[in-house]
Amino acid sequence: MPLNGLGSLMTVHHLNCGSISLPVLDAVTHVLLCEYQHGAVLIDVGLGRADVDHPVSRIGIGGKLTFGAFDRDELAVNQLAAMGIAASDVSGIVATHLDFDHVGGVSDFPNVAVLVHERERDAALDRK
């Protein structure tokens, strides 16, 4: 298990890692940063650099229209850097589910293990 040895949970931060703006709804992609004594864990990761750089090929035209501006300041990797936390300090990512707005930024943390429920993984792999 990649999360052994982190020590006690110190702080939990809420991050907005993707603003959604529709005529009937304004919402955010919620991400939790759990800071431990010896590392950090993200619960979901939100959108990533590749989503911002190539939105149509990554998430489709519907996703581009939904997320609109794609603010680089909202990317988890950038918010962590602003807090003094390097991507390499992240010990694990727990994916609640595999929708693009929850795991698009996984590629910004290339050496971090992603934990996901087996059923969710299987559903994503079986998707036609």
C-alpha cells in the first residue's frame, strides 16, 4: 500500500480544481488535500494541464463548453506548488470515480499511485 508511513493526519484543505459554469448551475470540482506528517494525499485531483492545453481532444466539446475558461490557477499541481508542496510530495491519489473532472490531473503527478475501487476501474475499462 503506497500510503504507509505517512504519520498522523495534520490538515485537510478543500481545493477548487475546476469551475463549472452553466446557465442553470455554477459548481466546482471538489478536491481534498490531506496533509500528513510525512507526505500528502489527494482525494480526487480535478482537471490537469493536458485538459487546459488540449480541452477538446481530452474532454470533448461538451466538457470545454462546461468548464469554459480553464483557469491554470485552479489546477491541483499549481495550487500545491503555491502552498510549497511539490508534486513529488504527494504519496497517493484516491479517485472517488473516474470522470475526467475528477482524474484529469492524474497525469500531472506521474509517479503517484492512484487508488480506485475495483468496480470503478472495471467499469472504465469495459466502457465501449
